[in-house]
Amino acid sequence: MKKISPILIILILSACFITTSLQAKKGIKRPPITGIAHAAFFTKDVESTRQFYKEYLGFAEAFSLMTPNGKELALAFIKINDRQFVEIFPERKQGGNRMYHFSVETSDAEAMRKYLASKGIKVPETTPKGRTGNSNYFVTDPNGTICEMVQYEPNSMSAKSLGKDMPDTRIATRMSHVGFMVPDLEKAIAFYCGILGFKETWRGSRDGKNVTWVNLKVPDGNDYIELMLYDKEPTANSMGTMNHICLEVNDVAVSEATLATRKLPEGLKPTTALKTGINRKRQINCYDADGTRVEIMEAKTVDGKKVPSSDAPPLKYVAVTN
């Protein structure tokens, strides 16, 4: 019987190993994504923004982190509910985009890391724990937006805040969605729907000629992200309007009346009058010190009927080169 060359054996074993590894990667399943965990924004005026969320909107600051020297604020956590926060960061440079990132909650951050890696997404080599004690890491979508994966851990700061820091003064008890600028819808759909499993639920159009935003629901919950489309170089004002959070309420007229009794921090844009949006939901809009929009909106349409999704072509940004 002819002997098999040791080199041939090594090549055969290597091929088997590679094939097995590829098959294993193909078999990696995505763990659940259950909701929007937080939205994070830079601000030029931390104290004004704190006042806006705490005194005007009625939320509590559950905890905060200081810089390594212990002398300056690194970030503050405004608590919406036990599973949702707004993170406030002092600005790192003047002007520009005020949105830092947004976060989705997963039940298994490590399994999510392996799943994303199997899809060719850049992830850390291991799943780290942040200063709050939760497992978390950043990934960047094809348009450059940072999406943080977070798994709430039992000994974290957020866990120790469970059932606390939720005063009756809160203007809302749920953040239904986070909206952010998207220059290329196709790339966003490929990432959020194709890889993360989000489901498209609605397309809206301001003028009927082009789709200007698209709603994608998380795969294992009811929260959603709102992809804000544009075709021209955005101004600071338009960035503040497109990058936003939405607070869900049952009766926005009651919210409007409540806010009318509270003092808006000096220098902030006034809260808009109640109106019915293109989606046929009543809403008002507030703005922090940087012009970042906080939408307060009812969950249902004014007549209880669903508004048809727009079939117009979506806006797409094309950079102008000289």
C-alpha cells in the first residue's frame, strides 16, 4: 500500500479545518436585539442640557462618570426607564454633528460579537465591560454611524438603579425611537435589516416626491430607529433636527400643558406648538442647548388608521467634489 506524504496529510487536515471553520461561522445565529438602550449626544453646555432633561422634561440623572483625574464630567446618564437612557457628553470639538452614537440592547453581547464577526463586521477581539459594569462595544455601520451593543449585567450601575430614579415628573416613560442621519439608505438597509435583523415598517415623505425617512423596528421588540435621509450638505440646524430621540406619550396635549408650567432653560429654542405630523400622529418638539431635537409624540394616529408607506424614491446624499 502506497504511503501518503506527510505534507499531503497536513494539507488535507488544513482543508478540513478551514471547511469546518467556515461551516461553523455560517451556523452562528444572531442573539436577540430587544430594544433601544440609549442615545448619546455631545453638548457645548452640560449644565443647560442637564437642566433641560431634568427640570424641563422631568427626568432624573441616575448616575454619572468623571474623567480619570476626577475633576471633570465624562458623561451623565439621564434615565428614561429601567432599560433606556440618554447619555450626555461634553463636546470634544466645537460645532459639527452632536450625535455621538446610539445603542441597542442584546441578551448576549459575546454571542453578538461572534455573530457580527462571522458577517465580516469589525468588532473587538473580546467583549469588554464598560465603566458602568455592562458588557458593551461599538460597531460602525456602512454610513459611519456608531451603533453600540450593550448587555445589561446584574452588578452594573444600571442594575443598581432598577426601580429607582424614575420620578412622576417624567414627561414620558418610553423612548420609542432614535433618529439619525443616513446619506445612503441602501447601505443602511443592508446592515440593519440584512445583518442585524431589523424589519422595515414605514417610509415617510415630506413633499411626496422623495422618501425622507424610513422606520426600522428592532427584531425582538417594539422600539425602532428612524433613518433620516438627505441629499444636500446638512447645516448645524438640520443635523440637530434629523438626529433626535422620540418620547412616546398617550396624550401630547397633556404633555404640552405640563411643559407650559415649567421653565425652559435660558437661550433654548421654544417648544413647538402641537401639530399632526405626516404620519398622522400628534406631536410637539423640544430642543436642547445645541438644537438637538426631542420629539414628544403619541403612539397612535389621530383616527386610529395606519398611514400608507410612501413608494417615492428615497433621497440620497452625493458629496460634491471640487
